[in-house]
Amino acid sequence: MIRNGHGEVGAAGRRVPAGQRAVRVWCDGCYDMVHYGHSNQLRQARAMGDYLIVGVHTDEEIAKHKGPPVFTQEERYKMVQAIKWVDEVVPAAPYVTTLETLDKFNCDFCVHGNDITLTVDGRDTYEEVKQAGRYRECKRTQGVSTTDLVGRMLLVTKAHHSSQEMSSEYREYADSFGKCPGGQSPWTGVSQFLQTSQKIIQFASGKEPQPGETVIYVAGAFDLFHIGHVDFLEEVHKLAKRPYIIAGLHFDQEVNRYKGKNYPIMNLHERTLSVLACRYVSEVVIGAPYSVTAELLSHFKVDLVCHGKTEIVPDRDGSDPYQEPKRRGIFRQIDSGSDLTTDLIVQRIIKNRLEYEARNQKKEAKELAFLEARRQQEAQPAGETD
């Protein structure tokens, strides 16, 4: 069990004393297939100031500089807005970050991870703000990237669940997909997710339900936490004046039982952080039982249990996992209006497999060229020019 915030905007920021100007921070990016690595970057950025503005690039700009995005710009705008540390989203942000953009939104500086972001012609997109001293850097989250997640979806394997299940195909992928000759990804640095209790504490804010709040329980895989999940949780959040939403996340083995194939794409720890970052979620239960039992309802003092319009798969014994809340009259199915599922996301990836593989190869080539140029520049004797 992990307690989270109530979805309040700017939960991680400090209070600004009366008469003191708030520090405004700018972040920007594609935020395609938003994962806990993106959320962690925004969490760190928000902690550097008092108000966080996030610029999100258009589909056209991403396609020009990187290749086709997985999600549409409207989907990406909404996903970023659902992250609890974000105060404001700026649609159609320019791909190259300039002083003009920072000044337009009254931002003191911009924050980016310690990786490389390049234009189509191989230039550093943060060059101008770096030279002006209005650039801050945060730590890149180890072990996750959009490239890695795409790779998992392109492989029919469960090797990302357990190292003991690693097939020769996955081992080959892990050694080559999206990596530089040095054996490490040039943008993540590692190829393995490292979970710590400290990371969970950073994502969770530990608030218990307060008198007058309605405790609502939802459960599922929440795999590749996406806009379909956000739409569902947003609708659930609207059911009460003061909602306290508890999300129960099933174990990887349980998810694989009812989803099959190579699901879940993200393991339990990764899914936990993704859900904790959502502004609509108050608490997460790690490894929740598949059936919503009387003990669970009593322990959390649940007032309402919700499920989306997706199919409810019976438990191992053939029973309805929601029979107890239905018996108590506290079960409700919610139509979020979104038909996006993890399956559909995987289908998007597979349909455009060659395009995404080409995008990753293009990204790697540009970054290696940039690193080599920088190495040669640093190796050049002082005062010597071409």
C-alpha cells in the first residue's frame, strides 16, 4: 500500500512567502508514450521552483526532427496535464528552446534531463539557453525510455518481467536495440529498471483519507499508463465532491493470466510509479488481490468500487471478481468515452514497426555524431581553430 497525494496541482512545490516572486520553471519535450521517467523529470523540475510550465511539441515537429510519434498531440497534451507536478501545459511548443520562449512565459530557466536532444541537423536544442545561463539539469531516470518500451512491444517475450526468462532473442535485443557501441544507451545509460523505496517515497505524498472524503477503489493492470486510463480516472474523480481514489495494481503473473501474450509490458514496480504520478490517484495498493474481497473493502473503508467498460475476466475459480461490491450495492461501471487500450497501443507500434525502428536508428546516429564532434572539439588545443 502506498499513499499518494489527492491530485492537487503543484503538490511537490514549496509555498511562496507573501510578497516574494514565484520561481517559474519551463520544461519541454515530445512526451510520447509518457512513462514514469518523464514524470520523474517533471517532479525534479517542479522541486526547483514554484510553478512548472511544460511545453509539448506538435506531431509535425516531432516527425520532422525524430520520426513519427506513437500518440497524437492532443493525447500527449492531456497525458502531461494529468501528471500531478505540472501546473500548466503549453501546446505546440517550439522544438528548439529559446530565450524568447522563456521570456514569453515569464520563466526563470528551463530544466532538462542529462541526455542529448538534437534537431534534424544535429544541433543541441538547448544551446541558446545554456549559453545564457538559464538552463538546469536533472537526473535521467535509470532503466526506462520510450525506445525500450517500443522494443518490448515489438518482441513476443516476457523477459522484462524476470531475468530468468530471458530468451536469446531478448538478450540480443538488450545488447543492441537503441544502444551505442559502448554497450549503454546514449539516452538512458542503462537497460534495466532499478526500483528503490526512495523512488516510491518521492512519488507518493502519504496522505490518508480525511473525514468527508469518498473512498473509491479501482483495480487493474494499468499497463503502459495511457490516456485511456487517465480518461477513466478523471471520470471516477468526478463522482464525488471530495474523492479519495485508491488504485489496486495486480501482480505481473496475474495480469499475464487474464491478458495473455507478453503482457504486462511494464512490470509491477514500473506500473506503480506511473500510477502514483497521476493527479487523480490518492493511493496505490501494490499487488492487489484480483477479486475485491470483503476484507479489502473493510480495511480501506471503501465507499464505491468502479470498473471501466472493458471485459471483466473471471477469477481463477470462475467467480466474478466484483461479486462482493455488487452484493453491497457499491459497484459502478464507468464509461470514460475513450476506447484506447494497451492492446491498441501495441497495434499502433506493430503497424508502424519499420518507421519506429528507423526513428530509433536515426536518433542513435545523430547522438553518436554529436558526441564525436564534441569529443574532437574538446581534444583540440586551446586557441586552435579550423
